[in-house]
Amino acid sequence: MHDSSRRPRLDFAATQILVLGDVMLDEYIEVSVSRISPEAPVPVAVVRDRRHVPGGAANVARNLARLGCRVILAGLCGRDAAGAILTELLDREGVCHRLHAADGGLTIRKTRIIAQGQQMLRLDQEKPAELTQELYAALASVLRDTVPQCRAIILSDYAKGVLRRMPGERCLAQEVIALAAISGIPVCVDPKGDDWRRYAGAACVTPNAQEFEAEAGVFSGRAEMEAKAAGLRARYQFERLLVTRGGKGMALFENGVPPLHIKAKAREVIDVSGAGDTVVAVLAACLAAGLGWAEAADFANMAAGVVVSKAGTSPITREEFDALLAPGESSPKIMREACLFDMLASWRNAGDSIVFTNGCFDLLHRGHVRLINEAAAQGDRLVVALNSDASARRLKGPGRPVQDAQSRALLIAAMEKVDAVVFFDDDTPCALIGKIMPEVLVKGGNYTPQTVEGAETVVAGGGRVHLVELVEDAGAMGLISRIRQDM
């Protein structure tokens, strides 16, 4: 298996990957329920928040874009509001989309109603655009133009019609696999349905355990599973099968190589939505960046462990992936603002309250430990904002900070009760606080509620300020003075 402690950062920016499949729009509506309707014996749900994220094949593309890959997404959508929202979201993610709008069909939308962090109801809008001969020809033209320029291709099949078999046995999946074979480009398939003939000749198919058993038959034990996997590969000329097995990890089967059984990475499972999208995206991205199949499958397994620990359909971020490459030198808790805001939405969907504190945290001391521990006790998730090196220098003066921003962030992220670390470059964190709007703002006892930066914003939004009593004789300047005296 790979030695992640010495793995250099993978260059995904040089990879171009095509995703073809069924796109969707995932909608999350957060509600609160406190009374029964006078009109009927049903609860009244008050909408508190509504957000949208790309779903289906569009979520695969989103995962790739967050890793830094160049992505082309091809598929169908409707001429409707959901389609407009979806394309706008893809534009923001930097995904080059070739979505053909069809008359008469609707963009597939899955609406999840969330109350107190629990999914109460899912509403599916299902009238997908029909793959007509004209739309087939248009998508086939996209494939002919883009496949030769790609390093990997993903077929994301949700059985909504894009990859279905047309009259005369024509099939976009087979067209892609044939085009890719000419240039030796790997095609990874996330399958759905009972017509696996359309994936024949693919480099790798990634069914979950239920999909595998539905096609190959129920098995008991590794030996029987391996025999059934060999039968499927022979039947459809698959080069490989990567079976995802949830808490049991994954199993990679390929010709001429002993089966590889990969253990799941232990994490708290909050929501499995989109985990299969992440698996096939990371697998293809790693292959495109030059890794072998076993190593790419290992990273896909670890990436799945990351996304199932988030609420809702959430992609893996570049920071989280880099932490898998070098766990001692990075941390998935250290985030850019955009990734932090996605994580905040996930936590709030789960009903978690957000606590915020900030500082330079230059030389970690027991006063900092008290601040972090007490801050974490004020809510469910603790976000720590660190002054950038330039900001700390302006605040503390010449010679500071003693440790650079990454070193300071790693130390804070290593604390168990910290959930996220983010940098800010301004003199104060006020702008960042306004974007996060935490339920609780925490600072040390050398402040008053009136002098805490950002307090007015938090209180106006319904939050509160909490002050932590200072620890005597604890401070970075005292440490620096004692170190200098001992030199």
C-alpha cells in the first residue's frame, strides 16, 4: 500500500476529465416545527433556510473541480428554474458544462426536508428529459470532440436516460468506451440498473455491494465473492471491478492480479449521500494524475470516509485530500473560506450550533488550551480563525509571529475539540464573523462584551458573547522572554 508520509502533492491541475451521465439538483430545506396547523392535524413547518448543490453526475464533476481537475460535464437538463440554478452552481465551481436542454422534460430535483438535523421527507421531481435522436447526436458530437483530450472519463449512471440503450443498440456509454480505447484512456463507470452490457469493455466499474449482488448473485465469504467478480469481468470484458462495501471497505478485482481488499477508515457516519460520486471521482482523478489502480482505489476509499462524515451531498475538498496524502503535515480541519462555508452548511443541516473564536495562537500555552476547551463547551462545532502572518505581524510587531501560519494552524487543528481552522488577513476578524454568523463568539477575559470585535454583529443576529477567564502568567511574551534568558 502507499506510504502517504512521503507522497508529494498530486498535480490535478494538469488533468482533464470528462463526466457523462445523469445530472440532478439537490435541494435542502431546513425547517422548524413548533405547532400543529388549525386547518388539519399536521405540523406547521417554518422554512429557515434553503440551499442547492449539484447532484448526480453534477456532484461527480463538483468533486473533481474541488480537487483542482479541469472538468467537462455532459448530460441533459430541462428548460426550467432548476436547470438554471444547476448551471449557475456549476459555473461557480468552474465546471465546463455541456448540458443540452430538452423541451418537455424537467431537470431532476431531489428536495430533502430537514428538521432538527434529521431528514424528515424527500420529494423527487422525476420527469427527466428524453434522449431523442437529436440530443443523442448532439452529445455524441461532444464526446468526439472531448474524449481524445482527456486523461480519464467517468460514466455516472443514475438510470435517468442519458446512458440508456437507443433503438438499434446505439448507446452513448459504448460510444465513449470505444473512443477511449483508441487513445488508451481509462473509463470508470458508476453503474445503475440491470443492463450492464452497455458498460462492456470499461476499465473499471464501481458498484456498491447491493448493485454487485443484484448483477452477480448473493455471495457468502471472500472466495465466493471473488469467483462472482471474475464471472462478471469475463461476461462484460471489464478490466476491473471496484466493489464498495460501506463499513467493510472496498474490494478491487482485476485480471492477473490477486484481489485487493481495502479496509474502511473508521469515521463517524453522518450521511452516505454522494459517497459513490466521491469514490469514482477520486479514483479517476488519481489515475489521471499518474497513480496505479491499487493506490487510486486506496485513496478513493479514504475519500469516501471523509464525505460520509458530513451531512448532505458534500464533495471532498483539496485540503481534505492533501491531508490524506500527508497526514502529519496537513489537516482536513484547515480550510479555505469556500470550503468552510460548505462545511458550515453541512453542520447546520445536522442541527449543530457554531462557536467562533480567533487569535494569533503564536506559541501555544495553557491559556490557549483553556480558551479552546471552554469555547468548545459553548456549542456543537468550534471554528478557530487565525491571523495570517501579515496580520499577526501588524498586530504583534517585528519578530512576530514566531511560528508561520501553517505551523500555528497545525497545532490548533491537532486539538481534538477544534472542528475547523481558517485564516484571515484583515486586522480584525469582523468581516469573517459577519459571513459565518456564529451562535456564540468566544474571547479571553481581557475583553469586555462591548470591546470584542464582531460582538455587535453576533448579538444582532441572535447570538451571544462568552468571555473566558484568563490564566495567570500564561502568555506568548512571557514564554519568549524566558527562552531568551536561557539562551
